Amino acid sequence: MDLIFIEGFSGQTVIGIHDSELHHPQPLLIDVHAGVPRARACDTDRIGDTIDYGVVRERLVRLMAEHRLQLLEAFAEAIADILIDEFGASWVRVKVVKPRKFDDVQAVGVQIERHAPTHRASKLVHGATVLNFLASGMVPAKH
């Protein structure tokens, strides 16, 4: 497996659950590692045969500007979705960090790993569960 990675991507976005986090952008640091089976680009020397990290970077910029998520976990999952669904990664590791969130802590954050077949299957199972509830007349309650 070949790894395409971006480390130390930094940007600002509104994310969090506390009132103090919901009105002004705050810094995030993001690391992504995307695994692909031996990239054809090794033989062809063509960017179209691999994941273009420049395009991934642009997609991260857009996500930071457009998302409406509150939790870093959900934000990391959105990045994993993008890498698997839009870029064809077979495995991803995503780390999202809020630096200096607290005066006495260097950083807080999350790191997730996803595999494409498992990732897609778990989303399908969740969707099927919701559809089964709806079909049986039971609608899941909002939390």
C-alpha cells in the first residue's frame, strides 16, 4: 500500500459545543494519511493515477469554510468520507487538533482510522437500520 499524506494543514473554522466556540473561527491542525494500493503513478508518472494532495488540500479548505459540524469526531469523519468516497482511498487516518484549547494543555483532538469496505458497509448498515425503523412505524427519537 502506498500512502499519500498531508501533515500540519492549518486553517480556521467555527467548531465546538460551547458558546465561546460558536461565534468566531478557531485554529485547527489536520494530518491526513490516505492509503492506496500500489499507485499506478509509480509506473505512469501521471498525477491522474494517484491521489493529488493539492486537490485534497483544496477540498479541506472548502470543508472548513462550509461545514456545520460541532464535534471534532464528526469533522474527522467528514474528512475520512471525502478521502474514501471522492478520492478513492482504501484506508485513511485523520487527525484533527485544536491547539492551545486550554492554557495548560498544548493540544486536544481526535484521530480516526477507516477502511473503505468497512467504512461503506457500516454506513449502509446504519441506513438500513433507520429504514427498518421507519418501515415498522418506529421513528428514532432525537437526542
